[in-house]
Amino acid sequence: MITKESVAHVAELSRLSFSDAELTQYTAQLGEILNMVEQLEEVDTTGVPATTQSIHLHNVMREDVPHNDTKVEDLFKNVPTAKGTLIQVPAIIDKEED
């Protein structure tokens, strides 16, 4: 059984403030919830498989199959300078000697 003091204690830990009427209301509501949970614990669930999802999910995406259908020439149309199938870029780190 849940008491008004325990609800007030949890409210204080949560940094919530309730009026006396609200504490009485929440105590009654939490008591009803706990009673429902106790009723559920009495139900015989032997032979019932565990349910992790309420909706049966299936993959609706296509299978990820790699394919190379783009020509190298098309890929290199906007490349300013290339050497074979490599893109030539400007150096960003200069080698400095001490």
C-alpha cells in the first residue's frame, strides 16, 4: 500500500511541490495503479511466448547489393586535374624544414 508520505517523499526527491489535495489524489491514483499491477502478476502466463514487439516488423527496404553502373569517365567530368583514376588535389600541408 502506498502512503501519502511516500508520495510526498518521491515528490520532494523529484523537486516537485504538490498541494495537500494533489498529494491525496496522486496517492489514490498510484494505489490503483499498483493494485492493477498486482492483479496482472496473478495471471498465469505459462506457455505464453514473450512478446518484445506488439507489431510484427519486417524489413521493407530493398536488399543492399553493391553494383557499379557508373562509368569512370562520367565521374571525372567535373574533376579539374586527374591522373588515371585518381583525383589530383592541392597540397594542404607544407613540408617545412627546421
